[in-house]
Amino acid sequence: MSFGYHRRILHVNLTDGILFEERPEDSFYRKYLGGSAMGMYYILNGMSPGADPLGPENILTFMLSVLTGAPISGQSRLTANAKSPLVDGIGDSQSGGFFPAELKFAGYDGIVVKGRSEKPVYLWIKDGVVELRNATHLWGKSTGDVDDILKNELSDKKIEVMQCGPAGEKLSYLGAIINMANRANGRTGLGAVMGSKHLKAIVVRGTSKKLPVASPNQLNNFARGGVADFNNNASMIGLRKDGTAGVTSRQHADGGLPTYNFNAGQFAASDSISGETMTDTILTGRETCYACTVRCKRSVKTTYQDEEVDEKYGGPEYETLATFGSYCGVSDLNAVAMANQICNEYGLDTIGTGATIAWAMECFEAGVFSTQDVGFPIPMGNAQAMVKLTKLLAERIDFGDVIADGSRAAADRLGKGHEFLITVKGSETPAHMPQVKRSLGLIYAVNPFGADHNSSEHDPAVEDDYKHYSDRLESIGISDKLPTKSLEIDKVRFALTTQHMNSFLDSANLCVFVWGSSWQLFSPEDCVRLVNTITGWNDFTIDEMLLVGERRLNMLRAFNAREGIDRTADKLPQKFFKTLQGDGPSAGIALDIEEIMQAQEWYYEMSGWNIESGNPTNSTLKRLGLEWIEL
């Protein structure tokens, strides 16, 4: 008997409507674990290089892990992968909520989607029974409305729905995949891939909530221990109280709050969009994911210009507060909450959408765009213009259509504005500044799917005032205390090692805010303990954990290599090499191009990659058991 997984992968061919099950061997799960690694196995084996990201030949995968559905915090996660329309190469995105656990309870470990349906359909999965159903009546409707319609149509209020939203239907490269109308596989444009296949939604229901676990009593004790430890962890207490939004004030104080499209690191009106202010004013609830004690998700209720912001669409996270707030110079919290709602209604990535609007605003102020070009003035700090642009982008109307595929695509289409981009491989940079966190700049550059803030641990983890986490870092081989602004060889080693750690998390589908190598509720050793407790393998180790993460990273990089993408794509926007403005602690700071290039050389060498191409070597792939990948 297998513990933690069903040995059932659902394959869906939308072109001919064929559905079938695959029953992988136990060794498959031991090697890949789940998440991106498992998804990449099917993509690398089933899709030829050069596929059109929005064509039927693209493969879209939705993968759980051997841990999904267990009654413990931070495990109800799902990873989606496909060739990205937004990013050069592979697309990769995670989400939480109740959908991942419900899919496991419905009998499956993952879904592989190929082809394209002639008309909109949705995939209905209940207790291991699957069918494709007509979704024409759902096409064009908001995520919240689709949830309501399907719950009534299926006479079941407990179903979970994952959908592409109207933005994905309109093939916006910023399209996200949404579940619960407020949880997003937000990054890399995978909502557009889902929309291109005319797959409106995946709907799941599992009436049995029992997941086979090797040591259920031990798992229950483990989970209770996590609940008990919660009150001893200041980071966790803060995360519950103010959500990820709680870091807004700290980022501002450190000079790391991206402001005016990354021209400065401090926002004078940061208090007005902080997590504390949201908690004190518009917060109505602290939501959670399946079995999670942290409850970091926000629900808000307010109005903006006489229009209601509905609780069903959640509330802004830190990244959203920054991208629609400080990025755009907007200090109106209600306006940011409305922009967040629009994104969740239409299925848009808040990071990419807010950053694209900030780019457009800077272009406007620099004279790249005129009022005539846009249709109305869009100066920095204009909340009304920000919200209006968000809605136009979501609907692909007028100037919104120009920017609906992200800032790089807009700059390429118009032939101007490139100097104001903050994109890496086409992906807009999230709200953590590499000028302040140097190793993060390295990871932004080399990451296979562009700038991502959750692909490695951040630099403060190895500062002296983080000593109370040193035992956790030492468990994965990191013992040095290093200055934040250092990018010497030891900092590169820290970046790569924690990238392997976080890559494991995205294979095991564990939440990076609950499981990790520093401030989180559970440590790397706890990760190993969890895998052994659920699966019964008993000999899974920290070394194997890091190997799983390294394997996933190499699979993602190998996909890009097959597409002809090499280290020439590993570059940061020119804006990051210009000195930051303002008066705060980061004023006058800039990245150094030679320092970044040297760090990349060390990184490639440590990874066992070809230094000239920046791609995995055949010997490295063989060491990782990936010799089947042809480059």
C-alpha cells in the first residue's frame, strides 16, 4: 500500500475528449515527490521544443505531492507548469487554499492537460469519477460568479473550483489561475494557457477526507507540536495578525520597499498602505488553507468611489500592496483593495499587473506616452488612474489592450519604454529589492522562470541578528554570517543552497511561509520528518531533500535549454544598476554589473552547469537521474 499518494495521474486530451488514468510506480514519487518536478517530467517527455505557448501542443500540468491533504499546516498547495506565454521558457506557479487537498481527496495526485477543446469545457472530478462538461455558459463570467453557478449547478456547496477567469479567456499574458475566487497560481501567465485550451475550470469534490498516512498518530502529534510552537514564533504571530502585508513597514524602514517603479526604496506614505493599517481599518477576517493554523490570508470589506470591495475576493497581500501602492506612488488603501479585487475577479497576477501599470505611469511621466496615447493622464500617485487602468487591462479595452500582455510585451509592441522595465525573462520583478538583498538579485537573474522572491531565502537570514535561526541554516550546510550587501562566494553558496531548499518545497508543495530554513514554523529537519511520517519511507534525509530540489531546478533549466535559452537571458534590468533616489538607507545604492557577473560564474560552477551556456551538463543530469533528458 502507498501512503500519502494514490498512484493516480489523470491525463486529459481536450482535442478528442479522451480521459485516462496513469498508475506510476512508487519509485516515481520517491524520485520527484510532486509539484514542479513531477509536472516537468510530463512536459519534458511529452512536448517537443518550439511549441506555441498558446497552441494545443503546450502541456499544462497541475501537480500535488506525497504530502498534500495531510492534517498539518502548510501542505495544501498545488503547482501548475506549462510553457509560458509571458516568460522566456518555462512557466511555474504555486497556489494554496482548499482546492489542492480536495483534489487529493477526490482521488488524484495530479492532472496532465493536452490539446484544445473546440468549445469551452470544465473538468468535473468527484471521488475518482471524471468527465468533461460544457462550460459555454460560464465563459466570460467573473470568478466569483462561476463559483456560485457551479455550486448551484452541481448541488454541492463544498466543491472547489480552479479557473482561468475572463483575463485568461482573453489570453492576457498576465492571466492567473484562480481558486476560491482569491487564491492564485499568479505568475508566468498560465491562466492564458488554460484559456487558450478552452478549459474554463477544474471542479473537484472528494467526500472522503481520509488520506492514507504511514504513521497517523505520529503525524497528529507532529501537527499538535506545530500549533504549540506557533505562540513562540514572533514571525508566525505577526503573519497571522497582519498577513504578509505586515512586512510593508519593515521593508520601508530598511529602504527595500520598491517605490515609483523601483526608483526609490522608501515610500513616504507607506503607513497608509501597511498591514497594520489594513488590520485596523478594512480587515474583516483571517482566512486559511486546509488544515493550516497560521491563517495568514486576508478578507477585507470597503468601498472605492461608491463601488463595493467584496470579502469573497480576499484582501491584498504584501506584493499587491506594493505593486499597486508604492510602485505606483498610490497611498489610497481602498484603491489598492479595489485593484486586488479586479485581479481576482478577472484572473490576473497582481504582481505583474501592478508592476505593468507602474511602468506605464513612469513612461507617461517621462513623455514616452501622452494623454492622447493612453486616453487619460496616468501620473504616478493617481489612484483613480491606477484602478481604471487595472480594469481596462483586465477587459483588454483601449490602452488596457496595449499593456494586457505585460510591460515587456508592451514595450516591444510599441518600440519604446524599455529603459523603464523591471522585468527578468519577461516577468515583472516582485516587491523585494536586489539593491538591498544582493543574493536575491543573483537568483532573480538565474531563476528559470524570471524574477521570483520565493525561490531562495533572503539575505537577512544570514545576518547577525538572525542567530536564533542559525541551527536551521546549519542543518542544510550554511554556517557563515554574512553582510546583507555582500555578494562574495559564500553568499552565492547561501543563495544556491537555499534555492535547492525552496525548490524542494515546490516539489513537496509545502508553503514557504510555514516550512523553510529560517523564520518559518517548521525547519528543514521537520520537512524530512514530515516526508518520512506520511510516506513511511523512514530513510529520507536532508541530503535527499536537497537533491530533490536540485533535480527540479535542473529540469526547469533543461526545458529552457531545449528552447535555445541560455545564460544570455540571465540578466537584470538596466534600472537596477542605477542609483536609488530618496533619503533613506538605500538612497544612492545600485547593483554592480561586474559583481553580478562574477556571482553568476560562481553560481554556474557550483551548480555543475556549463559556464559558457549556463545550462546543465550531461554529467550533472546523469548524477541527478535525469539522463533521459536530451539537450
